[in-house]
Amino acid sequence: MTELSLRTRESFDAVMRKYADMVYRLAYSRTGSTFDADDILQEVFLRYIKADKTYNDEEHRKAWLLRITINCTRSYASSAWNRHTDYDEPDPNIGAEDPALKNAETKNDVMNALMSLPEKYRTAIYLLYYEDMSVAQIAKTVGTSETNVKTRLSRGREMLKEKLEGVEFDV
Amino acid sequence: MFKEQLNMSFENIKPSPELLDRISAMMSEEVSRKKPPLQMRAVKYAGIAAAVALAAGGTLLAVNNANHGIDTAGKGYSIAAAAADTPVTALPETAAAVQAAGAEEPAAEEMAILQAGIPVTEAAYTAEEAEEAEPEAAMFIMAADSAPVDENGMTADYDAGAGAEDNAVAPFVAKIAPETTSADGEAPLFPDAVAEAAEAAAPPVPEEAIMEIASIESADAYDPSRAAIIDGASADYLLPEEPVSADELPIEEPTAVEETAEDEAEVFIITVDDPTGVITDIPKTAACGEIFEIKTGVVYDADVLIYADGEEVARTHYDSDYWGFMFTMPDHDVVITVKFSGEW
């Protein structure tokens, strides 16, 4: 077993920069807000540095970070400030807050279609197709059963097919 | 095809460099704010404790010598002597060393650590290690290491009363003196006046210091018999608190969300299989249709799932304080199982 516990500032910084995009994109895919993703990104790496865990390998570290990101978005969603937002419902204002992103997103039907899915389907689809995770890994990360994940993927695909004509799924 | 499109669409979603720099700075600050490991802090405490014991230590060694010979460290009566790994040295020099090191008024935290009784093995370090972590502490240890020792492990010129005359160690002496007897086991070695004056000068132990003790792993090895060296009147608040495990979280009264069962409804038994993490007091029986919320602590490293007879209970509440699962009592006895998914 390789011990990869990081104890120097340089190492923490390197890990943060390596996984920042991954954490940020997952946070964005779940919240639909770059501002929320900013906050969650900070929170995740604050927890990372406080935990100061020893990881078996990079996969373990990656899985841990994804897991913490999901938990952070849950906590963030249930915080007093954000209780007014229902993360299970598609946010009609997604992409409207950041002009740069808005331009990118309006050109991108796939992104819009994905972000319009309910959060649980969106997360499953994102983790499968973007993070290349297996159903078992998704189940572990999200904290549900593999059957549930398969159901979410199936329903998510169906919804995407309705929104994206002619879309083909590899899996 | 979908995968490629998705990858392309998310390429633009990334944190700004400014944000990364800010997080980097925040992480650096957090790292520098982190306390040094317990072992390194123990060196500091042990060093200061060594100085105190060296000054007041004639008392300790007199007791230990009378009862157990020079096996002071082995018996764990004085972590200070154990840290120094050597018997007491000459007192006048030590008292001067205490003052020179600025230890006129021992911090409450240090005092609490001393009295919590850190096991010898955790407190004993070499002078080199101590010097790296705490030069002042190392000075005491090195001084003790170099002390001449006779065949009994004692230095020739210790004076049992000398430590009490030193204001720097008076608070510690006050805690030790009432329970410390001379070699014949009868008369206290220190006059009451000295003990009272020293006790009055002793700073109160703040709650933070007591909590610090509770968080120390070594507190598990606390030996109640060591309370004998602590002032009896104040021993209670100095005792380390029991470490709180996940299953000892505060128990809340069950929250009856809705009462749908009729008064005469049949009551069924609820069996809880391993209630780890549950902070709700789950009732042992409930009527069919009764609904209540099962609360668990928030676990960031894993996910909590609750099953009733193997069927997953829906989580209805996410919060930073707790997670809630709404459970409806079926018309039969039920076994509730709490599971943590994933080993993170």
C-alpha cells in the first residue's frame, strides 16, 4: 500500500490544482451556479486539508473528493441561505448569471439538456459519462444502491433523448 | 457521441485562477494554523513539567522513594521525571532555570496536561527531539540528563522543601502537597501556609484546557490512582472527560411528526440493529401507521442508509446538523438497520 498522505503546503496545493476542475465541474453540475460552485470548491478543499487523510492511491483520493463534493452540495443546498432553491427541480436561470458561460451554454444544447434534468439524474449521468465512473462507483459515491443508479441513468437517458433529438449514448 | 459532446460542453466550466490562488492561500493558512502533533506538544509540556518537578520534585521523589524506591517513572507518578528520564537534580539551579525560561506562571493548559497524566512513553523524548520542538523545554531535559546520580538513582543534594519556596512552581506544589506525605507517611512535607498561598496564586483551569485533555488520546490511559497527587477538592474538574464516540451523541427525544394510529391500534415491536450514528431515541414499540423521524449525525466520509426489514427508508432531511429519515411503522414487527456505505 502506497502512503500518499500529504503534509506539505506544496503538496496540498498541487492536489488542489489537480482536482479543482473535477470538483468544480461536479459542484456546478449539481448546483447549476458558478457562484455556488466557487463556494463549494473552497469548502471541499478546506475539508480535504482538515481531514489530512492517508489515501491508498489516487483513485481513492479522487473518489473521496467526489464524495465530499456531493456531501458539500447537499449541505449547501440545505443551508439556510439556499433553502429557497430546490435542487431537484431544474433551475430556469441556469447559465443566465455568467455572461461568458451563458454564451457557451446557449451554444451547447447538451449542457442545457443535462442541466435541466432533476439533480439525481443529472449527477448520475455526469459521473458516468464525464468522470467515467462505473455504476458501482457511482452508487458508492452518491450513497445509494447500484439498482437505484441504473434506474436513474435509464430515466436520465430517456429524458435527454426527449430533449436532444438524435442523441446517441455509448453505454 | 453524447460523451464527446458532454466533455466539450464542460471544458469551459472551470474555476478562475484567482479563485485557485485564493484557495491556495487559504490552505496554506490552514496548514500553518494546525497545531503541532500531540507528541511534539508533549515535549513542551514534559519539559516544563520536568522543571517543575525538579524544583518541587524532592517531594515527589521522597514519596516514591519511600514507597517504591526510585521507580518514579515506572509507576507513572511523575510524568515530569519520566520525561526527563532521570532523577532530580539540584534544586537551586533548577528554580533559577524555571524563572529564566519564563515559567513564572504555568499556563492552565500545561497544568491540565500535567495533571491528566500523559503516559510516560508518550512524554519521554530525547533532548535532541525536545530541542527541535521546544528549546526551552529541552534545556530542562538536558539539565536533568546530566545530573549526577547515586546508586539509588537519587541526587545527593535535593531538598524537599526548596521547591515550595519558589513562586514559579508554587501552584503545582499546592496541588501536590496536600496528598504528599513524608517518608514516614505521616506529616505533610509542606506547611499549610505555603500550600494555601500557592493555591491562591494558582490560575483557574479554563474549560478549554479541560476539553484539551478530553481530546488527547492518551487520556484513555488515565489512571484514577493518579488523582492522589491532585488536590482533592479540585480533582473532579481536572479529570479528563470520557471521549465521545459517534454512538454517544446527544440523544434527542423522538419526534412524533404525525400520529395516525388510533388509540386502540395494535402496537408492534421495533428492533434496532446497531444504532451507530443514530441520534434519535427510537421507540421500542409503535403502532401501525405511526410516523416518526429517525435522525442521524452527518457523516461526511460515508453515507448513512437506514433499512426497515431490508427496505430502504427514504431520507427526507439533509442538514448540516443531522440527516432525517421518515419512517412509517408497518403492521408488523420491524427490524431497523443502520448502514454506512463506503469505506472512505
